[in-house]
Amino acid sequence: LDQTNAIWSLVVPVIAKSDEVAREVAPSRWEVAKPAGRLLVTSPSAIERLPSRRERIFNLVPGLEALPLHISTSGSKSVECTLQFIS
């Protein structure tokens, strides 16, 4: 299987209520303010927020609001993502 031009992607539905502030700190780093601390989402590749009509979506995680983040890469590189909670 030739993966030279393949595009790999990972959709990360970060559980976050609409009143929890989410912000892009850098192209490869997002931060979500949680009641007990901060959730950091980092990747060697750029992280993008998937476009949607609303700030949060419900259908990726049934019954919960989620911030839809998307990470992609191409070729034979892997898609990596780290979630870290800091209290």
C-alpha cells in the first residue's frame, strides 16, 4: 500500500460545556478552561477546530457538548495528540 500521498486525520471530540472557554494558544496547542483546572491539547501537527454552526456540537459524544478538534498529516507520518489536565 503506497501511503506517499495519503492524508491521515484524527477527530478529537473534547468534552467541554459551552461556558468553558476554549482557545487556540498556538497552531498546535489548544487550552480549555475547566472548573478544576485546564485541559491542554497538543500535537506535533496543527490542530484545527472543525467548522460548525455553533461553538459546541452534540452529535460526536451523545448527550454531551464537545469541542470538535481535527488533526491531520500526510504521507507516512503518524497523527499524534496529547491531552493533559493541569489542576
